[in-house]
Amino acid sequence: MYHITVYDNEGKKLLDEPLQAQTDHEAKAKGRQLLLDKEYQAYPFRIFHTSGRLVEFLSHKGKKATEKQA
């Protein structure tokens, strides 16, 4: 089981929903689609497994957790 949480730039929670997915890849795809559907793709978000494992993350500074700092 996975979960997605989206925040505005002030830290207010905009979305907090479970995602039904079998793999990290599927959770990312479903989460990204949900962000597009709700027009939240520019907001800070996190997609995580309910065990606590972070799958994808966009910080309030617009950097994904997988992007390297310059």
C-alpha cells in the first residue's frame, strides 16, 4: 500500500490519499497522474510506501529527492 501527500508552499495539506499499487513504479505513475488530474504537479509532494519508504518527493524548493545538488 502506498500513499501520496501534497502541501501548498505554506505547509497546508492539500491532498492526503492512499494509492493502490503493487510496485514503486506503479505508485509513482498513479501518483503523478493524480497530481496532473488535480493540477498539483508544481506543489511539494511525497509518495511513500506505508512501511515508511519514500518513493518520490518534491520539496518546497522544487527539487526532487533524486536530483543531485549542484
